Amino acid sequence: MISTKQIVKKSDHLYEIPASCCDGMRVPARFYSDERLLKGVVGDRSLDQLVNTACLPGVVKHALAMPDMHQGYGFPIGGVVATRLPDGVISPGGVGYDINCGVRLLGSQLEKGQIAPYLDDLAAALHASCPSGVGKGGQVRLSPKALDAVLDSGSRWALKNGFATDTDLEHTEEGGCLPGAGASGVSQRAKQRGQNQIGTLGAGNHFIEVDEVDHIYDEKAARQMGLFPGQIAVQVHCGSRGLGHQVCSDYVKAFQKSSRQYGYRLPDRELVCAPLDSPEGEAYLAAMQAAANYAFVNRQLLADQIRKSFERVLAGRLKRFQLFQIYDIAHNMAKIETHRIAGRPTRVCVHRKGATRAFGPQSPELPDTYRAIGQPVLVPGSMGTASYVLTGTRRAMRHSFGSCCHGAGRRMSRKQARKSVQAAALRDELASKGIRIRAGSMAGLAEEAPAAYKDVDRVVAIVHKAGIARLTARLKPMVVIKG
């Protein structure tokens, strides 16, 4: 296990485990943190997992983790690792089981005082129209042909079928469609699991929140996004449901053989991988991109259902209740991108597991709306705490492969949370703060208690002070719909 003696403090919020510390490390392992969060990280296996990722074939520059990091499958959650094309590797463990789990933020012209009398009705409408829970089916059941179209074309399918607007796609990472996706690489079992789950929230830490914008840090960036104090906004956090889980399971199993075939000696079998230019690597990348497209559509259909819920509750009561999309980002993905390595533009595969893209100003991948300020970065907190909107920076492009944290990060396992948190007391506590909760189960509520998570205010302050993201706005919850 990595000890504190092996950790070198590089700056106030950046730490490094040198490549000389452990056999097999090809690059240093770096992580963003502070003294308080570091104590918690040393208590689990996340630093060991980070060091293990620094041993991957083709890894460049440094393996990296964000201040919300905690133990995951193979990679730590919060991990960012880039491997060089064409023969660097791609690893399903560097993406995770919930492929393209991500966050969508919708804005409005409504203010807190206007909507307060209707919050109970809105909570009931959202809970009824946005199915949640393990295995729960949605209102849209896809034919096999339609499902393949979703996997291949992502949000373009939603636009064609009346579930999206042009602005929605413009304000979605990659336009809501990864062009290398291949439905043919997705197993029939995965397709069966995903056929009736499109437009559903799922369980675990997935949620829909109606929030108030309670503080603005950067007026220029906030104005560009359409954010203002007292505004009502809506967050959606979910991913690729059973389809993405099955894609990951299928390829983890297949890569067990591939890792042996290519002669990789890995410190952890959960890091199974294949060269990016191999048939196995190309097949996984295409299937992962297809699952990511499914997740983009899943959040798009939920956004459509949320808009309709606002209309049902508020039409005839309030004017200008329509919701517009601010941005949608992924935080479980492997992306082919160009970054400067040793001073040269280099094509790499950036694994972001529980980390989100945070591209800086003037990045050509961004829509015109945001090119001057940098990419919107969405960092939800735990249930009952603040969430944050930030922007990506040029420093992130130089130091973190254009990446940032994705949330608060767990400090307590779900099992520990169920044992230590009384769900009924938590519900009453949140209600006393004016937060309306709709949850699928009391056990699920306990698992997602704020006490089970790190301090999101501290996590966000670290990335802001480290310069890899810039604070724009803070959101406070008013209604929370949990899976």
C-alpha cells in the first residue's frame, strides 16, 4: 500500500507519487487534494489503484486523479489516464460500468419566489413522469431497428423524433453523438437490457434536482450561460443504464484473454486492456461509444419529460416556464483527443472515470456560445448540499488533459451508509431545510446521505485554486428525485 512517506507535495493542491516508487510505473502518479482530504484517501485503495494505472502500456505524462477520488473498479473513481495512439491501450476499467454517466443542466427564466407555491405539485409530476429504480422501464420502448439508430446516431435520433432541439444538441458534449459508435459491437444481451430503459433515471446516485442559483462567482461566464441569482435550474444525473453495464461486463470478460494474448503484465487483473489499434481495442471503443450515445439520448428523453412536467404544472399559472439547455457532459468515457505531450500535439485516448472534460477557452470542440469562456463544467454535490457550475481553463489543457472533478466523491460505502444513517431522520432533516425528496426506497435514501460523501465545497475549491476549473455559479436543491 502507498504510504504518506512516498507522496511528494508539488504545490498547495497537487501531490505526486514518483515513478521510482513502485516497480512497473511508467510515469508518475499525480492527484489533486488538500491535507484534510488526503487523510481519507490514504484509508482506501484509491492511491494504489492510481499507481497501478501508471503501469499501463502506452501511458503518457502522468496518471492523474481528482480531489473527489475514491476506490473503484481497476481505476480509482476520479481517475484520468491518457495512452498514446496507435498502440497505447484502452481499458474498460478506465471508463467504468455506467458508460457516459453524466450531468445535464437546464435553465429557466423563473425565479424561486414564483415557483415556491407549486414545488409539491412539481415534485409529484417529476417523480411520476421520470421512471426511477433498478430495472425500471420507460415510456418509450424502442424497436430493435430504433435501438440501433440510437446507438449509432445518439441525440440526432432524438432530434429527428421530436425529443430534442438544435440548441440541445449544440449544448451537449460532442453534439450528443460519438461518430465512431457501432451498434454491431453491442451484444444482444446488452440491447435487450436497454430496449425499454431509455428515458429512465435508474437507481444509486442518479437524480433529478430542481435547484436555485444562489450565488454567482463569475458574472461574465454566468451571463453567457444564461444563469442569474435566484434562478430556477434543473439538473439530471444518469447514464447508460443496463445496456452500458452489460457492454462493460462483456468486454472486461473478453479482455481477460486479450491481456494475456498481448503479453501484458498488469498489477491488477481489473486493468485488463487491449491495444487501441487491435481488433479487440477497436471493437470495445465502438461499443463504448454506442453505449455513450444511448446515455446522451437517455438524458435527452428525461429532459423532454421534465419540460412536459413543468408545462403540466405551471401552464396557466406562470409565464415563461420553458426550460433551455445550458450543457450536458459525460464523466465516464474514453475519448480520442489531441493534447501536447513533450511539447508536441499528440493523439491520445483519455480515460476519464468519474472525471469530466473541462476544455478551456478557444477549444475548437466547444460551441460558439462557450468558446470565449471555456466549457461549462457541472459538478453536482450530494443530496441536500450545493452543486456547482464551473468553466474549463487553459491550465487544465496543459496539466490535466482538459479534465476536472465530477462530484463530491464517496467517503463511505453504500453498505456503511445504510448502517450509519437513519433514512427517516434524514428525510425529515432535509424537509426541515425546505428540500422536497422523492425516493424509490428508504435504503436508497440512506445510501445517498450527505454524510456518505466528501465535502463538495472543499472539492470544488481545490480545482478552482489549482486552476483547472473556474467557479461560475452555485446551486442549492429545492426538489430532489432519487432513483
